[in-house]
Amino acid sequence: MNTRRRANGFTLLELMVALVVVSILLVVGLPMFSATVRQNCTVTTANTLLTVLTAARSEALKRDRTVTLCPSSDGSQCATAAGSTWELGYLMFLDGNSDQRYAGAPSEPLLKVERPLSTCARITKNGDRPYLRYNGLGRMLDAASFTVASTSGARHERRVVISPTGRPRVERP
């Protein structure tokens, strides 16, 4: 009775070939995957900003009062510099005295605070004023647009443009 057993498994040569194929696939595919992740982050941030602007317009229409949005890094007061970036967060409040600054409750109810808005993209408002306002009819009181760009240095960019009627939209530059 001569029984032979055959070993199951891979030979050293088969294992080396498999490792070479996997490493080639990683070298080719990983940069494309990273670029896709950065682009998706930029698109997601632009869509989140679009949702914020739509909510502010909705609140202005619902309450028939001026709603102001301003960038805020601490969640309690508006950043006043013209180049303030919005990815650190924002305040949404009813601006009772129309001074574009949050005076605090109860005179100016705070509708929403969010921080941070994004960690992978930079949000910059184009224009000379760091804030934006919707009146009770849902119209913009100040012309506005935003640029959303990847922080990784790649050229992934979207623009959020607000029409004079107050309707925001996302577009490619």
C-alpha cells in the first residue's frame, strides 16, 4: 500500500507572482482612490453648505423676518473679518436690529449653530461682507457666492452661487 499525499498550498514562485501583481495594482490604484476621496469631500462640503443656505432661506420665509448667517469659530459670536472662512462653523440667527451681529437671546434668537462644517475643504465667501442675510421674502439682501476648495492642494473646487431671488445652487467653476 503505497499512498501518496499531495500537499495543498502555494509554491514560493506562485506567492511571489501574486505579491508582485498586488503591489502593481496598489501603486496604480491608490493615487486615483485618494483623488476620488478628496473630490468627494469637496462635493459633500458644497452640498452641506447648499443645505445650510436653503435652511436659512426657509427660516426667513417661515418667520417673515431677516435671517443672518455668519461664520463663527467659537459658536457664540460672529467672525467680523472680510476673509473669514466658513469651514470652522457658522451661526444662524434672527437679526432683530439689522446690525449683522449676534446680540444674544432673547432679542435675537439663535436658530442654529454648527461647528465645524468641514475638515477637508476650505469654504470662502466671495464678496466684501463676511455675513449674508435673507429677508422675509426669501431674497438675498447682499449678493453672495462661495468657493469650496480642497485643503490638500489638489484642484478640486465647487462654487455655491446664490441668485438674487435667494435660491442657492452648486456649480463647477
